[in-house]
Amino acid sequence: MNTQIRTREEIEDRTQRVNDLLYIILVGYGTWVALWFGTSRLIIHYHHQAILAGEPASLSNNAIMGIFFIIGALSGAGAVWVPLRDFLVEKRLLEGCIALMNQEDNLKELLRQNK
């Protein structure tokens, strides 16, 4: 499969698609964080209600809540970091290609003017 990009239009199109995918990833991660935060707040609320109702706060319940927070934070960050990193690298490469093409156009224009 030939993945070489040859024209400025192809590079700009690919850059736009990468930007769109980055937006989708960030919106999806934001939604996940909101759901995780809301769920964890509900767990904390019911845990505190149980304490206020006179039930003993056991160490195992606190440990389970701590594990829930740690796993939730790490899984969310890990699930987003790999594709986000890949797209950011690709975006920088595409922006570099566009900058080089612009430099090439500028040099051609200078050569044309000096003739």
C-alpha cells in the first residue's frame, strides 16, 4: 500500500482529518471523565450516607473506593494517551510538511523574481 502523500491538498486534507479525530478523542475522554467523576461521587455519597446512618465504615469499603479511583484514573488516561500521542505526532509531521512546502514555494518565488 502506497501511503506517500504528494500534494499540498492531500496533506491539508489529512491534517484536517487528524484534527477532527483529535477533537473526537478529546470529547470522548471528557465524556468518560464526567461519567467516571459522577459515578465516583455517587459512590462517595452513598458511602457517607451509610456512615451517617450508623453503619461502621469498614477498612475494606475504603480500600475498595480507593482502588476504584486509582483504576478509573489510570484506565482513562491509558485508554486516551496512546491514540492521542499518535495523532499529535502525526499532526506535527503534517504541519512540518506544510511548512516545508511553503518554504519551497517561497524559494521558487524568490528564484523566479531574481531571474
